Amino acid sequence: MMTLEKFIDNFESTVDGIEPGSLSGQDVFRSLKQWDSLAVLMFIDMVDAEYDVRLSSREMKDAETLGELHALIVSKQQAG
């Protein structure tokens, strides 16, 4: 099972300009200055490649924090 810490590590390494170890599950990812259209595409690609999960734009809009994104991905993995 993917831990929140591992997910955040992957997020930090995927989105350019984020200092490793600087984020937590409570951070609102859309408020990050690095969160732009390229970061969104890179993130969606990473989630598909690393976790075999596809996120819709609606699901992305419903999540606010990194912890909520993590929970969404875990629930989609479990649903198969």
C-alpha cells in the first residue's frame, strides 16, 4: 500500500521547483506557486505510471490537500 509519505515524495520529485521534504498532507497543492498546467500534466502522468490510477479533472477539482489526493488514489487502487 502506498503511504502518504511516499506519495508526497513522488509529488515533490514530479513537480519542478519543490524542495524535497517541504510538503505535508495538509498542504493545498493548488496554492503552490509551482502548480501550473505543466505540473498538472506531469502529476497525472506520474499517478498513472506509478499507481496505475487515472484521475479525472472532476476528481482533481474535488481534492484540496495532498492528503485528499493520496486518499483518492488509494481508494481508486482498492476499487481496482
